[in-house]
Amino acid sequence: MSDRIEPRAWLPDGFAHPERVELTSGYHLRPIRESDVDIDYPAVMGSRDRLWNLYGDAWGWPPATMSYDADREDLARHEREIAAHETFNYAVLNADETRLVGCVYIDPHDEHDAEASWWVVDDLVGSTLEFELDSFVPPWLRTTWGFASVHYTLDPAV
């Protein structure tokens, strides 16, 4: 997660990103917000070791010493980047949005239309939700987002 992504034409003019996507498992996706910090922080730090194995080398995230305030600042940056269509971070949430259980990231890529990855909290690894994301995200990126070529960053433990 870099501090600033240079804007580039990676989405068509007038593209409207999805504001909410229902999943058959009862969860849904929506763009993450700074105000999600109360449910994001425990999800991230509770799965920190696995997330570091996935994102640590590329993003330096999540650091072992990440504070609540640092997470809030990170979410505020994501919210700004989503509004500017620079990058996207979708929270995976339960029905009443009292628990964040993962995220889906969609970013520009130099050699592909986009780069994408997703994760679920440790207690949902191997769950129906994780399998649903694995089967849902690639066709969603093709049909809704119009990406023909996507580079996927996958959990090395899988």
C-alpha cells in the first residue's frame, strides 16, 4: 500500500464503481470507510501474521506495531483513493455491518488491466465465504469492471 498512487486512465470515463455487492453467503462487499476502523482493526490485527505473509513484502502491511490511529489513517487514505478511482478496497461485512471479515483490493497494474487480491479473517479461512470470494471475484472483475487481464495476488498458504 503505497502512500500515493498516481492517477491514470485505468477505468473508462464515467465508470461508477459498485457501492454494494451482495454475496450468497449472507455477507456483502462495500467500499471501506474511515469509520470502519472499529471493526477493521480487530480483523486485521487478529489475522496479522497471515496478512503479513501475503502483503508484507509488497506493502509493508500490516506492521506488528500498527496502532488503531494508524489503521484509521490508512482507511481514510483508502476512502480518498476510492473516491478518486485510484484504487479500491472493498470491506467484506456481515449483514448488519457489525463485523468486518475481510477485504477485496483492486488496484491498477503496469502489465495488466488490474491487480486484485482478497482475504478473510483467520477463523473464516477454508469457509464457504472464502470459497465464494475465490469463485466470485474473477468473473465480477471481468463483467462489472470490464477487466480482461487481472494479476491475482493469492494467499501463499492456500
